[in-house]
Amino acid sequence: MLKNHNNNPQFNIDKFYKNYLSGPRIFKNRDALESSYIPRELPHRDTQIKNIAEKTACALLGDTPPSFLCYGMTGTGKTATIRYVSQKLAQQNSKIKPWWIYINCNVVSTPYRILAHIYNTISRKEKIPPTGLPKDIIFKKLLGLLDSRVGNSICFLVLDEIDILVDKKGGNEILYDLTRLNENLDNSKTSIIGISNKLKFRENLDPRIISSLGEEHIVFPSYDASELRDILIERAKITFQDGVLKEEVIPLCAALAAKENGDARKALQLLRKAGELAERDQNKIVTAKHVEKAQGDLENDHIMEYIKGMPLQAQLIIASIYLISRFSPDYVIISGDIYDVHSEIRGLIPGVRQLTKRRISDYINELSLAGIISAEVKSMGHYGRTKIIKFDIGMELIENVLSKIDKIHGIMNYKPVFLQTDKVKLKNNIFKKLI
Ligand SMILES: Nc1ncnc2c1ncn2[C@@H]1O[C@H](COP(=O)(O)OP(=O)(O)OP(=O)(O)O)[C@@H](O)[C@H]1O
Ligand SMILES: [Mg+2]
């Protein structure tokens, strides 16, 4: 049999699949935990569903519904509720069938592309190129298309994550134009539904837009643990095989997500990950242990994403601390050490500037606030005060994320000069010791 360099037998993929297929079944329908899945029922969203249904019902008679905004923290079911209501509205037995155009402003991210997206969705063809046409031309074309295709019906324009559009250059302007579409339409009518999890974004809105989006908005309060439990119980019935969840699993997922602002997405992610961990270990039952492990894994994913999204200089500060800790685990790290190591490693990466001590200190504060490091201020007597710096998260995780950053990958084995026994640093120059 072939051996790999560790002398361990190679991973046997055929055996793995065979075991997988003959192993215990945890999931019945894993897709029901996907974010795109629209549940048949939305527990604890009755008030919001009723409110939106009342506002949109007149579209079934061909009248123009008011535009409105939906607010609430992340994971409070805003997108799911709008999608749910739009599905229900489409299923009604009415002569007039409203149109729904859903736009996630985080994905379709420029005013131009939003207009092009609306046009191309209605025309069902990629008629407007991704760039190039003047805005007033697209508007004219769009008005013509709405009147001819949508006819005497209503077109709902759902602008999800609308705050991202408002913060963009030209965002307010296009929003204003969209709220004014009806004034220039002969047959059809439009209605805007804005969704946001930034409660303060209205402050950046042009007052004329606020008045056309309606003073009234629909609030999605965060879920408490018992509401999250109900949501998970309903979802688990369709997702998991009967009897595979130990009774503590759902309350634990609900309690952990309730602590994080009552985010239903988090609760569902935890449940899914716990199920996958049980499946991976070929366990028949999902237990609290799987949930705890899932929580740790999700937190790590979160930290990794956070570090990956940081500016390179901040990542180099983390790399400096990592390199010192790696080559001398017991060494007590102070800010000056980080300054030295940073200036050594930034010299190994083309185009990276030297930072001042002050900037390094700012980055240290930021990393400490983010919970990645702890920086304890210690008095050094006559020498003043300094910060003692340590990682607050595991070295393995740090190593994992740093090695995935292209520019840092190549310096992961760099040993800082002050830890190299044969070198000495004098006035920022590195010399080889003669004795
Ligand atoms: N009441 C509910 N019943 C069943 N599932 C729900 C409920 N509320 C939210 N969910 C589920 O939780 C997840 C997050 O919900 P959703 O995407 O609607 O949140 P959101 O408020 O739009 O969040 P964000 O502001 O981050 O976009 C989705 O998978 C959704 O199906
Ligand atoms: Mg959403």
C-alpha cells in the first residue's frame, strides 16, 4: 500500500464514502437550512406579516400600495417575511398579478446597475449593458418597459440592504428618482419596499425621499430565546430525521443565539453545524457537545473572516506578535518588540510602509478592542509605562488565517532578529555577531 510521508496510511476515499452511506442518517432535508429557503410558516412574525399584507393587498385590485421601510437587527426575519408575503400575494386568485423585483443592494451595488437590473429582470433579457448608458436614457427605456410589460399591474421594487445604496455616491439621487417613477407612468404603478438593519440610516436620507417612503415603517424586533426555540422546532421537523436531536439541543442553540441579539440566522447556523459535526463523527444523535463545538467553530470562522478583511498593516501587526510567540512562546511581548518586528517584516514585502510608533499603538488598541489580543498596561518604574501584549485567541487559528493571506504566507517562518542568537540590531541595521 502507498504510504504518505508521515508513514500514515493514505486517506481511503472509497471507504470513506462507503462508511458515509452506511452510517447513521442525521438530516432529512439539509436544504431547508439554507439561507435561500423560505419556510412555510414564520412563527412570531404575525404582526409584521399582517401589516405588510394590509399595505400590499390593494395591488391585487390594481391600486397603488404605499411605499414603506422595514427595520430590524440582523437575523430578525425581514428578508424572509417580505419573500413570504410576496409568494402569498402571487398565489392569490386575482385578475391582476403584481410583479416583484428583488434587489439586494449589497450585491447589485451601484445606482446604474440597480436600474439595469430592474430593466433586465422585467424584459427577461440582458438588454441594458453593465455600464455605459446615460441614466436618463435608461430611465426613459424603463418607463416604456414598465408601461408595456407590467401593463395595468403593480411592480414592487424591493430594495434590500437599502442603507448600502444610500451611503453610495448617487444613491440618494436614484432613490429619489425611483420614488418618482409613478408620476411618469401611464398604465403601470410601482411601489418601493426598503429593508435595512441599520436603524440610523434614515438620518442620511434626503427628506424628500423620507416623505415618499412613508413616515410609517415596520419594525422587526429581535427574537428572545423562547421565540427562537419555536422557530428552530418548526425548522428541525423538516430538516432532521425524527428523534436525532437530543432535547437540550434546540434550547441551547436558541439561548446562544438570543445572547447574540436574537439572531435567527445564527440560531439556524448553530443547529446546522451541530448536525454536520454529529454526521462527521458518525454519531446517531446530536447533543449539546456538538452545539458547543459548533459555537466554537462558528466563532473561529467569524474571527478568520474579520482578520482576512483587515488592512495589511493590521495583519502585519498580528504577524509580528505571532512570529515572536512562535519562536519564543514564553517571551513577554511589549509594544517596542512589535515595532521592531513589524519594521523587519514589512521590509520583506514590497511596497509596505514603515509605521510610526504611534500608528502601531493605534493598531494595538484596535486589535485589543476587537478581542484578538489583550494589551495590559504595566508600570516600568523609572522607565514609564508599557503594554504587555498577548493573543486572546489560539495560535493555531492565527497561524491558519495568516498563512491564507498571500502577502504574509511567505514570511511565516521568519525569525525576528532579537530571537536570532547570531545576529544583533544596532540603530536599525542588522549585523551578524562575530563571537
Ligand atoms: N420567524 C421566523 N421563522 C422561521 N425562520 C425565520 C424566522 N425569522 C427568520 N428566520 C430565518 O432566519 C434566517 C435569517 O432571516 P432573514 O434573512 O429574513 O433576516 P434579516 O432580518 O433579513 O437579516 P439581515 O438584516 O442580516 O439581512 C433565515 O434563514 C430565515 O429563514
Ligand atoms: Mg436580510
